[in-house]
Amino acid sequence: MSSDFSAYKAMAFGLAALLGVAVIAPGVSGGQFDMMRITKKKPGRVTDGGLNTGTGSTTGTGSTTGTTSGGLTGSTGGSTTTPTGTTSNSFYAEESLVPTNFDVNSELVPAALPSSGAPDVVGAFRFICNAGQLRYDDPIVYPGQPGKSHLHQYYGNTSADANSTYSSLRSSGESTCMSPLNRSAYWMPALLNGKGGVIRPDFVAIYYKRRPISDPKCSLTSGDPRAEGNCVPLPNGLRFVFGYDMVTGKIPTGFLKFSCQGPGAGLGEYHSIPEAMANCPVGAQFGARIEAPNCWDGKNLDSPNHRDHVAYGSYGDWGYYKCPSDHPYVIPSFTLGAWYSLDGDKANYRFSSDDMLPNAPAGTTFHADWFGAWDNTVMSMWMDNCINKLLNCSAGNLGNGKQLKQYAGFTWLASPRVVPVPQ
């Protein structure tokens, strides 16, 4: 997996050349969305996006009225409508679909088709983020309570704060993860230098992966006795916390690791910041990597501890990889890797959450949060192509001749790299 992260810079040169010309992509078709999802069976007509329209309550958190067309209307996808009382599927719980409130095509550029991911068995969708806002907020653990949490470094949606909901994330904010077509919020404890400063990451690499839907291991009814579970897209409104559990201190989830790359970097993966720093000289980059859960119960978008509704597959004592029986849905999992340039203060580096466990090695409390808010049509593109066609998609390539446009402020090195700890 570490090769995925070290390859990002090479991929970026092609992306930079592509983004040098501002070209509006051809019209987004609602048909792509139709291939991904189905709708509640409610009275009304079926639109060109394949979504059943009408009025009524959803299985999500509210009810809406109006018409929808896969989140888009018209031949160019440049306008949106209010969603009907429908979610985007009929077989598991999720929030009501909230369409994008700007021209989707303005955030897409042409791209070459990516290569096959074979012999790997999973399709991959990768993109790069920069650091966003620093806030003492956590809309999952402490919703509606600004200032309640330890200091978090956010990526993605620039409006994310303690009051964020699925609807607010979908309706507002830019994004430091290439484009506001990904208004999802990703956050983790801020990295501190011990001298009143926050070390901002140079860049954050995010890598979604899952088996294609056609793979027999993606269905418990396929006849494959070693099926992993039932593969589904990410449901609207899903959120979770993974990594070190600040409440119980149980064994961390997420296979979290630290590593180093660049001049003089020691090869290997490390379990604490001091161990990593002993093998990572000034001038190199320190990496903090964590993997999100890939199994879901199919019923809950959150849970009291913000973890129990999702899980990780394992080999158990049965000898093959699968999701737990009470979490039978296989969702696209992502790996998040944050990379930081090192300076002479590296011996004092710690995460903000480490202050809650002062006698443990720095880095022990590493964890991350995610609150999904993808544009549904764009998510269906990378699902239908990168994941379900087993493609190796990088730099926001959607696998269909289109690519997410990188936001104008993107940089490969944080500037400024150190900022004061917010008061």
C-alpha cells in the first residue's frame, strides 16, 4: 500500500498538464446514476435518471417533495432540483438524496482512460487533498457542541464544523480534496510541534477500493462459498470514527501505521511517532496512514460509539476473508495517508489527542473521522468505472474520460507549514 502514496507525485505531473487548460466536460448523464442505484417504490413517474419521483417520507431523517433526476436535470447536468421523498436505493437505510447546487460539469475536465488494475482484485479510485480548517469541533462525537473536542485538522469540506449534518455538507462549502463534488469531511487530530505550533500536512492521499460488483465474492448469493459479503455503494449520510478509541482505549481499528519517505528515510512501518522519527531525518516526510472500515450493518448510519455500525473483514478461524455476519454489506473502504515535512522540532511531535494519554508514546491515540457527502452522480462514475470495471484510477480520474478538477490553491508542500495553535 505504501507504493500507492509514493506514486502520487508522479501522477500529479500528468494532472497538472491536464489542468492547464480549462475545458468544460461533456454533459453528465443521469444514466450513469441509474446503473448505480434504484429507488423507493412510490407513486410517480420515472425520470431520465432512473429515480422514481413523487412525494412522501424517506427511510432517512426527513421528507421532501419535488422531482429529481439522479440529482441532475437537463442534458448538461447544469441545474438541480429539490429531491423527492426518496433515497437512492430501496434495500438499505440512508439519508434523502441532496443534489449538488452548482453546475457539475464546471468541476470536470477531460482525462485519458486509466489502465486495468489487474492482477489486483480491487478497483481503485485515488485523489489528493490539502489541509483545511483547524477546529476544536467534532460533528460526529460532539454534534452541535463547538469547542468540545481536541484540536482537529480537517480535509475536504471547508464548511465542516460542530454543526455539520449530511444535508449541510452537501449544500455548502468548497473542498480541499480536489473539488466540491467531494464535499465529504475527513478529519484527524492535529499534529503539534511542542512549541505552540501546528504542523500542517504537505498533502493527504486518499485511496478508495473494493472488489467489482461482478465479482462472485461480492455477493452472498453468488454461489461462491467464500464470498466476502454483499457489495454496495457508500450510503448517503454514513459517518464513523476509526483508529484509537478515545472512550474505551480498546485495540485500535484501522491498521494505523507511521512511515517515512524521502532523503535518508528508513524503510518500514512504525507504531509510534518516536519510533518513526528515529528512522526519519529532517528533510524527509513523515507519514501517518489509517484504513477505514469496509463492512457495514446495512441499518445504521451512525451508532452510539460511532463505530459499532461498521466493522472490518477478517480471516477468522474459517480461513478466508469476509465481513462479520452482522455487518454483511461490503462498502468501498478508503485509506488516508497524511504526509508532513520534518524540521528540527520532530522529537517533540505529537497529536493533539495524545495529551489525553500523556504516559503513552506520542502517536498512540491516532484516529480519524469521516462524514460522507459525495455528489451522487460523480460517486456513481468512480464506482461504475474505477471500482466495478477494476480500473486503476489516480488523481481524481473517474474512469470514463472525465476527471475531478483540482482546486486552484493546491500545493505539494504546505505553505505555511507551521501555524499557531488556535486559542
